[in-house]
Amino acid sequence: MSMTRRAVISDVHANIEALRAVLKEIREKKITDILFLGDAVGYGPDQDECVEVLNSECKVFLAGNHDR
């Protein structure tokens, strides 16, 4: 019986460096499903890149109060 491992992340706020670090750790732990619970954008300079990465990596992508 195989177990599905999930990671839940949120509040990236367009910080691509932090997002990359978290995704690296998720991959190292062999987690297959990533759920994103909002606030991909908001403060940081890398809004478009963060949204693209999250869209490609996450099984679930929910919008937060900072997301358009």
C-alpha cells in the first residue's frame, strides 16, 4: 500500500527565492502532491514567475486575498 504525501503551502507573496527553496525541500522529501492555499502575489517583485511556477507545480491552486 503506497501513501500519498502532500505539502500545503501559502503566502508566497511573489518571493521566488523562498518558493524555490520550499519546492526543493518538497522534492527532497519525495512529496508528490502540492496544495497552494493562496497569496501567490502581493509584496515581492516576482509575481508573474511565482504564479507560473505554482500553476505548474501545484495540484490545487486557490486564490487568496492578495491574488487578482
